[in-house]
Amino acid sequence: MDGILIVAHGTKDGNRGVLDVASQVESLTGLRTVAGFKRFGEPKLREAMGSLVESGADRVAVVPLFLSEGKYVSSIPRNLGLRPGETSGTVEVHGRDVSIAVSGPVGREPGIGDAVISTVRSTGFPAEGTGVVLLGHGSADGLPGEDALRAHGYRVRSVTGPASKDMPSAVGDLVSQGAERIVAVQMRLASKLVPVPENMEFAVTGPMGTSRHAAELAARMAIGLLS
């Protein structure tokens, strides 16, 4: 039997959004799907894997519900018992051999660009005159969705540091490029306080990591691993 393990970092404030994503993935794929957490939240990865095996799974697709690469993503295969450098193989769980395959993070799936575009368009703001601030964790090279947004005519800035500190500078830069309104896209798994600029139209999206788009991408990635 095939199963799916959704892996997330977890938050101290609760993981309802991640559990909802796992439930959506199960509905989309028809396969038993559970969530496992790296740091905050239960069950942890090995426990979640164990529950899949107990329910009959002998092949498991592992999808990291992260929007960027990093140490938490790169350590997942090792956490599950694979050897260094492996992203697939056979591991022993509760005395049984289980075939597992680990994908890259959801944020590196090619479809993430379309998901970000759809999210921004849901605000009702036209591309002309709209600046987009992507808020999340990532590298100085930017966050997923930047290229897709620019290709559709949006002005874009990524903020990978504290929003309260870096948001005003990002908004100022976009305004200097002609932005008349701003959309802040939360490229993360939980909502955080976003400072609102004065005297202009402004919208804040929900977290991309626990959105319907993320569930659809995770389902697609899991089926790809199991095909």
C-alpha cells in the first residue's frame, strides 16, 4: 500500500494549517496521508512514518512542506534512516522494510509560480501599478514566484528578514518604481503581523504554505514520486 508523509517545521502556535494540507492531499490522491514535524509539533517524523506503516503502507512518498531549501529540508532523508546523499531507498520501520522517496520542497516545484500569481490576482488588483512583497525565509537571491510575477508585469521585492524592519524599505523601493498599491504575499506556513503602509491600497494574503495551492502541489509531487 502507498502512503504520503507531509513534513513541516511546525510552530509553537499550533499546526492546524499543516494538518489541513495533509487532509487535502489525502482527498486529492486517495492515499493515506499524515503530517510529521521537524521541530514544533507532534508526531515527529519517525512516529508519523510508523503510523503509516502500521496502517499498511510499504511505499511512502515524503514531501517537505517548505517554501525554500535549507538545513531542515536537507536533513529529512537522514532523519528517516536513509544514508547520506540518498533521497530514496529502503528503511526499516517497526521491523518491516519500507520503500521511501523524498522530494524537494514544495516551494521549488515549478507550479509554485502559477500558485503565487493566482494568489495575487485573488486580491483584485491589476498587474499595472501593483507592487508585490514576498515575505518569508529564504536566500538573498529571492523567494519562489519572483520570476513569474515579473513576467506578468508586477514589480516585486522579496523580504527574507523581519517584516517589521524590512517591509518599509521594500515598499519604498516598489513605490519608486511606480507601484500605486501593494500586495504582501506570506511565503510561509503561518500568518505573522505585517506592517501596513500608509496612504495606499494594500492587501495581505494568507500563508502560501498552508493554502489550497500548496496542497495541490504536494499531492502532485507525491504521485510523481510513487509513479
